Amino acid sequence: MECEEYWEILRSPLTIYSRVTRNEVIFRGMNNMRDREKVKSINFVHGKLVWIYFVIK
């Protein structure tokens, strides 16, 4: 069983796409908390943005 059967990985912009559920995991950089609002404006063909995870260093 190969992971490519279930997942498609795009390098630019970095995105992991599930071929089964059609869900996406997207990766975007943020410099500060205000950049979070920019990430929330990303539109999807199907569904909506559900979670934003970030690490403060």
C-alpha cells in the first residue's frame, strides 16, 4: 500500500491533499498574531477553514 494512493503532496504552495476525503492540510508562515487574519481569508473549493495551528517562539 503506497501513501500516494491516498495522498497528493504539492510542493508550492506546500499542501497535503487527501484523495479519499478531499480534505487539505495547508502550510503557511506567520510572523505574528496579526498574520492569523490573513490565513483566515484563504478560500477552498470545497469546505471551509476549520483549524489554525501556530507556534509562538
